[in-house]
Amino acid sequence: MTSDVEKLTKLHLQAFGLTDYIIKELVKSLDVQCKNAGFNEYAAADIRASVEKKVEKS
């Protein structure tokens, strides 16, 4: 069973100060967990892994 805290949408990422471009780069290879009110929800662990991968590349 998962909770809402374990899922993030584009709005959550924007609230953290990320730009639309960075958000697109982070989620382009991720699987959508579900849709909520028209927004794709991604697993927080997947987002974290994507950020770490992006930081390693730079």
C-alpha cells in the first residue's frame, strides 16, 4: 500500500523550485504510477534516482 507522500506530480516539483525544462528531463524516462486530477504521478523514489543520475552526469 502506498501513500500520497510517496508520489509526486509536476506541481510538487515546481513548488520545490524546479523549472519546466528540468522537470521534463527528470521524468522523461520514468513510468507514470497513476493519474490524479489530470496530472501524472511519479514515485518519489524514482524522482530521487533520476535527480541523482542527472547530478552524476554533470
